[in-house]
Amino acid sequence: MKVVTKARLVTTLKDNRQILKLKILKRIVKRQVIEEESFLLHRINEKVVRCKLCPRLIKYSQEVGRIKKKEFKNQNYWAKPVPTFGDSKAKLLVIGLAPAANGGNRTGRIFTG
């Protein structure tokens, strides 16, 4: 049977507390990084939605929002540039320019099918 001295027990408890503190700090830092990334992505999305750099595309999106397809005539259209969707840490980023007439322009969400 192994004998544990009081000093060894106190040292072990201190070590365990240190390990626990480090684990908690790592979680806090990781959460802050994720929140910061989410915040930055949110800021980018705000800029995308307000973007007016392609006047023809903006005009088209708004026109499609006014002159609705018969099957969607009772729905409110987004009729603005469509923000990003998905994991901010994704390994693949798809960028495109398309009117998404009665899809993204109607729903405000990019095609994900």
C-alpha cells in the first residue's frame, strides 16, 4: 500500500487546481476568439447587405422584389444583397455573383442545396 504524505497531498491538490484553472482559461480564450470571429463575420454581413457597388444588380433585385412570381405574391421579398451563411471556420469559401431572383432574393438566404 502506497503512503501519501500530507505535503504530497497538498502539492497534488495545488497541481490539480492549476490544471483546472488552465483548462478554464483555455475555454474562456477559445470562447472569446469564437465571439470575435462571429462579430467580424456579422460586420461583414452588415456591409454586404448595405452594398450598392453593382447598381444593375441592386436595381434588378429590387425589381424582382416588386414584381413577384405568382406563387410567391403574398410573401415579402428580401430584395437586397444576400449575406453569408455557415461556419466562420469553414475550409472552403464560395463567392459568387448571381441575382438569385426568387430564391435568395426572396428569402435573404443563399442557395445551399
